[in-house]
Amino acid sequence: MKWLQSTDTDFESRLATLLSDRSAVETSVSTPVRDIIATIREQGDTALCDYTARFDRLSLAPEGLAITADEIAREADKVDADLMEALNLAASRIESFHRAQMPSNLAYQDEAGLTLGMRWTPLDAVGLYVPGGKAAYPSSVLMNALPARVAGVGRIAMCVPCPDGVLNPLVLAAARVCGVSEIYRVGGAQAVAALAYGTNSIRPVDRIVGPGNAYVAEAKRQVFGHVGIDSIAGPSEVVIVADNRNNPRFVALDLLAQAEHDELAQAVLITDDAGFARSVVEAVETELKTLPRAAIAGKSWTDHGAVVIVRDWNEAAEIANRFASEHLEVMLDDAEQFSTLIRHAGAMFLGRNCPEAVGDYVGGPNHVLPTSRTARFASGLSVFDFLKRTTTISAGADGLRAVGPAGVRLAKAEGLDAHALSLSARLDALG
């Protein structure tokens, strides 16, 4: 891991390297993904079944692509009561938070006499991609499906790969909690292509959301424009701002909670106390000895982890803003005050007892967040990703008289004579 101190003469250059160190680690899958999408568009269900046999070792006829209601019920009923209680608690908190986001329509009459407005309407259909196999995350079902449901989306179609035909009970239980019943046992770029362009078995959708591997991410990139997408997600990341009043082990565990996601994940500690930082690093090494995902977390910490020693908390805030991280934990006495200095972060977790893992599962706000410093211009998933804005203008005779002449002049200045005439003809008729 990297150790940086803001007082070092080479601090700026080393920080710049740290901010960009994962951008060079890319595996291009654009060509095979393009081929998969083209094949799905041309051959539809036949290609979808062929790819499912090849990648998931599951032979299907087109009529077997959909997971039936009986299968969903049978698998979901396998989840034990305690786990279902946890799932329902998470779902209720997520749904409640997203209901609070719902906007109101706008309508008012301005001084010129025109009535102006803005109406919110939900998308007709959304596709939800859910990873399958070992990387099965029921929490992602909740975080993606519930905002769409709250927004009023009429149709949610879910795709989840089922390697060797194995269904994941908890994923299907999460879908049932969210009211999602249209589910297909397909995955990868081929699932994204099917959701985007449709096949005989899978009707196309308007937006595709949900996490996936490099092939899924690239497929979403390539279908964007024909359909909407949530984002092109990169490796997970956390920045933790902590003083020496924290338990070093707690901070270490929070760093590792991100590091265990992926070898490319990044976990960064910003503190004003070098001795405390050394205690945290020692605690990280201790926890890695027994952590089940130590190989992944250890590589992430070694290759991309960092400690940044600052002179004061104002400097810490500016550095945190430069990271524009997916997750920002603020473990200070006055975390709320510090948070007012932050301009760029996907989500903030304030206080010594609010680890990022709260947000992953049971906090309420969405855990689908901007990565790779895109929090500089992007936000986390919300009901707004499943709503559209339509503006309205209502103009009577007096309103047209008030603003029409200026419109005529502007249209003529742009050389758009029909535009000008569509206004001036009415003005002339009004007298």
C-alpha cells in the first residue's frame, strides 16, 4: 500500500498517480461483446439458448428461458425465517427512503400570462441485471428493483444467470419481495442484448440497470443510446477520514470491507495522526490472516490501498474531494460539519458507528453509486433514474402577444423563416 504525507515535496505527483492508478488496468472485451450483441439481434432466442449452454452449461429451449412462478415460489420458500426477516427489513427501509424522493409536478402562471409546468412520468419497462453463481447479491435486487417500483414502472424484467441450472433462493426471494415476477435464467452480454433489443421470449425494455462483470458492463456501454442505462460501474472504493479517537481495528475492517470486493478495489485512509495510521495498517495485516477473502482483499490493499497523512481537516476535505469516491466515511467528532466541506462523494457515512456496510444493506439510500471519480458529475441510483420530465407550456392570446414578437426576431436571426412565420401569422391574426 502507498503511504503519502501532504508535507512531502513529491506529494502532488504521488497523489495524482494514486488517483489514476486503476485507470490503466483494463481488459478490452469490446469486440466479443459486439459480436454477441449482433448475434442476439440476428438470431434471437436461438442465440440466447446457445450462449446459455456455452457459458452457463445449461441447455434450454426458448420456452425454458423464463423462470416460472412455481419455481420462484419453491426456491424463495427455502430461505430461512431469520434471513427473510433481514431481507424484509432492508426492503422496507429502502422503499421508504425512495418514496421520500418522489418529486411533485410543477405548474405556475408567469407574469407574461403563460402557464408553465413540468410533469413526471415513469418509464414503461426496465431491465434488471443480477449477477448469478458465486457472485449473487440479493441486496442488488432490492436496490435496483424497489426504486423502479416506487417510481411507478409498470414492467420490470429481471435476468439472472443460473450456472448448471442452479437457482439462487435468496435472489428469487428478494425478487418476490420487490414484486418482480418476470425473471429469465440468462446472463452476460447476451442478456443485456436481449433486454435492449428483444427476442421472441423477452420483450425489450427502456432502461437497463444492475451490476455485472466486464462483459455486462461493456454490453451496457454498447446498447446505451438505444436504451438508457444506470452507469458503467468500476471497482468499488472507499475513503475513510478518521482521527486517533477511533478504534484502529474498526477502521481496518471498514477498509477491508471494500478491499474484499475486488482485486481492483481501492481503500484509502486519511488521517492527521501517523501513529494512528500505523496502528490501522497493523490491524489490517492482522485481519488479513483470518479473513476468508484474504487473497482478494490482500491484493487490493497491496496494489491500491493508501494512507494519506494531512495537516488538518480542511486539507483532508480537499483531498477527499479530489478522490470523489464512491463511499466516504467520516469518523470524526463533528462529522456533520466536516460533511459540509465535501462536494464530491457518491454517499457519505457520518460518525464512528456508521460503517459503509450499513449502506450496502439496511441504511435505506441506494448502494448503486458512481465509481472511478465520477462522483464529480454523477449521483447514485434513485427514483429519478426511472422517471422522465416532460415540460408543458400553455399560451393564450395575451401570452402570445407578450412573448411572440421576441420569438419572431430570434427565429429570423437564426434564419429559420418558418419558425418566425408560425409565430407572426398568429400575431397578425390576433391583431
